Amino acid sequence: MKKTIALILALVMSLSLVGALGVSAAEVYDGTSVSASLSGAGTEADPYLIANGADLAFFAANAVAGASYKLTADIVWATAPTAANWTPVVDFSGIFDGNGHYISGLYAVGTTQVGFIGNTKDTAVIKNLTIQESYFEADTAVAGFVGLVTPGTPDAPAYITIENCVNFAEIVVNKKDGNSGGILGEVITTAKKENLVVANVSKCVNYGNVTSKTGNGYIGGVIGRLSGAGTVSECANFGTITGSSAIVGGVLGQVSYNGNDDARYSILIENCLNAGAVNGTHVSGGLLARAYELVTIKNCVNIGQLTVTKDDSNKDRFGAIDSHTVSTLENNYYLAGSSINSTLPETVGLGNRTGATEKTAAEMKDLVSVLGEAWTIADGQLCLESVLYAGMVESAQPEVTEPAPETTEPAPETTEPPVSGETGDSAFVFVMIGVIALVGVAVVSKRREN
């Protein structure tokens, strides 16, 4: 009995020690509280600050058009989401800066426009944010960050910029003709040239699986469907992308024509990597499945497994980089032996298989000298720089090739919590807990002996 009491006392003491050391995790939102307001002026120089779940709830319900927002801490919205707990922000315009933090535990299910942000209009920027341990499902226009982008005010273009963002959320589209992507679901430009939508997605990484339950949709690891102009650069997909009778691409599903010859536009896909499995039964590509517009794919690499299982020789297309497209391909590569694994006859693969160069795993390492500064070698493998620093604030990124200098100076004291993922302080605390517990047991045993 006395030993039990001693262990309890030791635990209490150790918990006090944890508080003294400043070791803590992100606070879990209570699910109901809403802040009365946010600090800050909402300008880019003095943004509205979001420090906890109550602040995030206020933002979701009261987003101001054209305002700037910044996260100041990691937020755990829910620890075990079993029912819809997040209502996507609608008609967002302005800037949302994750400031290198993450939001986890978002769970949203709807008919359309589902993600952290449901839809944007006019001009919107989302940057430096990670979404993890989350789930988004809809009939169409679903993604980790933005479900749908449409034209802004009548006869005015719209702009969406997503940069330095990481998605770990699972993405599911569950109806025919649905569109979904790991980062951005769907971009729609109308037939009017004045309503052009420009999408620029850069340094974004998707780790979440993207799945279409039915057919004829557009599915991509980064973007599902892009009907507009823009650039996809330095982005990577590691998730499994699966679509039944859909248009499936490791990075981008489809680039669509808007039907107006006077408003034709071009897309650049540059310095992108697909390392995830791409599973399709229709039109499938390691980077891009299909395009009806002027697309340039440059300095891209596919090392993911591409599998196409249906044989309809008049419709099905597949390619290690792209397939049924009007693309221009420059300096692209795919991994030998794993990029194409199809049950289709060789004559059916009418995509641009010759537009990319096959390389072995050993040869892939040499590509860092020909692909440009966006690429590096990590753990002996070809890798994008953006993958190494995914989710971090760009200005705080350390140099890749220069290790931190050694120092004998003690680390300065701080009350800031550790960055998510660090384990040094936690390990120390657990060691101290064990030591204190043993001391408590020894003290009680000594007293019993006396």
C-alpha cells in the first residue's frame, strides 16, 4: 500500500516537473467555445491572430473578405473525429498564413466544396500550413485545403495561391463526375474570357490518399481539375491516388478547355514529383492524366507505380508522365520497372510514354545535376527541396548542405513549447518520471525498514 502511495506521489511530482520544464502539447479544442473577437487589425502587416480552437471557430464563422489571418500555435480541433465537426469556410478571400503550424482533427462531409476552405473567390492566399489527422468527403470539389475556386465578381478574374502547404488528410469523392485533389479540388473558369481563374500552387506536398468511389471524375494528388491558367511548381505527391473509370493523375487529374477559343490559357507543371501509387481504370498518368489546353510539363519525375486495369482500346490511355494530352514535355523522367504496370496491350498506351526518359534507381541520383535547384539528394534518393522542409515557414528554412555549427554554449531558457515532432524534451521528462518514481519507492521501503 505504501509503495502504491509513493508511486502516486512520484507521479504528481513528475507532472509538476513537466509543467516547470515547459513541456506541453497543443491544446485540444473543447468543441463549443467561440472567441468574441480576434486580436490584430486584419491587414497583411497586422493580421488577425488565431491562437487556439476558439479563435479558429470565430474565423470559420466570421471570415472577413480580403482580410489577413495568421496562426500563432498548433491547433488540435479534435483528437478522434467520429462525426462531422468542421464547417468549411465559404467564399474566402484574403490571406491565411499558417506560420509553420498545423491544424489537426478536422472532419467534414458534404455534397460539394469541402476542405479546410470550402471555396474561394476573387483573390485568396493560403500558405505555410499543415493539415493532419483529418478527413474530407464530398460528392465533388473536395480537397485538403480548398475545395473549389470560381471566378470572382462578374467580368473579373480570380486568383488562388497555395504555397508551402502539406496535406495528410484523407480525401474521398463519392459521386459520379466528382473532382478531388490532395491540395486543391477544382478550378472552374467560365466560357467568358473576363472570368479567367489563375491558380498557382507551389512547394506543396500531399501525403493523404485521394479516392474516387465512382467514375468519370477528375482525381489528382495535388489538383483534381484545373480549368484556368496557372502554375504547379515544386509540388510532390506521396499518397495513393485511386479512381474507378476516372481521370487519375499523380499530381494533376485534368486540365480542361473552357470552350472559348478567345480565352485559351496555358498551364506550367514544373519541378514536380509523384512517388505515390496511381490506380486507374480509364485515363491515367504518373504526373498528369489528361489535358485539353496548352500544358508544359518540365523537369518532373515519376517514381510511383502506375496501374491501369481496364481494356477499352478506344478510350483508355496511360503514360508514365502524362497520357491523353496536348502537352509539351521537356526534361522529364520516370523510374524503370515501376512506373507502368498495366494489363492494357502495349498498342493501347497512346500517351506520351516517349516524352519522358526511363531511369534506374541508381541513375535517378544523377538527375540532380540536370533538373535544377529545386532538387536535392536526401538519404541517397532524389528529392525535392520542398519535401524536406514541407510545412515550415520559408524564411526559416535551414541550408541543406550546411550542418549547424557545434557549440558548447548552453541553450537559452525558453517558455515556448517544443515544435511538433520533437522528442528530446519529452524523453528527458519520461526519464525524470522514472527516476522520481524509483526514489519514492526507495524512501517508503526505507521507512518500513525503520
